[in-house]
Amino acid sequence: MIDDFKTAKALLDKLQTFADAQGYRLAIQGAPFEPITTEIYIKESFLANDIDPLGLSAGSSDRQDPIYQIDVFTPKGQGGKFSGLGIVNLLKTEFPRASYVVDDSEQRAQVENVTSAIMPANDTHNRSIVEVNLTVLATNT
């Protein structure tokens, strides 16, 4: 059985370590957060999706392809709309392709690929997005 908490927590821990090392505040999915207009901040979201069985027996493994979305917000007027691209590139190196975020006897969560985009800005910040696409496999024992 796939444990979304295990995958989401491992991703959050990895991103929190990055944010702390870079001095960025981290907005955690579902937690209160007040952005400061003059500061860079990062927002995370774990987007779980359907779980597919890989067989018909009760002991068959399950597969899921969730997305970990990381939004990078940089203050307007500090480097233009591309100011977040440096941070995006650093984030991409934190989640290399084929690396495991979870790897234990019950579940494996592996990075499939990482994509990025520049999105429309809000009133105070430019926004860049990093999507970490994962493949999660788990046994049903």
C-alpha cells in the first residue's frame, strides 16, 4: 500500500533543508503563511493522484505517479521576471533524475523528471514553478 505521508514528508524534509541552507522561507501546504513583499519565498504542494494496482491478487504491488510542485516567489523589481530562474536551477539539482526520495522495504519513490516554467506574477512577486514528477511503487504484504 502506498503511504502518501511517507513520500510527502521525505520531499518536504529535502526542500526544508534546501530552503534553510539558502535562507528562504518555506510555505508548507495547508499551513498558515504570510508572505513578505520584499522577500523570496518558496511554496510546496504534494499532488497525489490515483493508485494503480500492478496485478489482480491482494499481494500485488501498487504504482502512483504524484507531482511535487515547488513555487518560487521573487519580489517584483528585483531582477525582473527571470530572477527566480537561478533558484529553479538550484532546485533541479536537489531532485536529480532517478534519485530515490524514499527507498525502504515497503515503498520506493523515485524522481522521474523535473520540469519548470515561469508563471504569471501576483501583485508583489514573480512566480516560477518546479515540478518534480515521481514514480512510487509499494508492496501489499
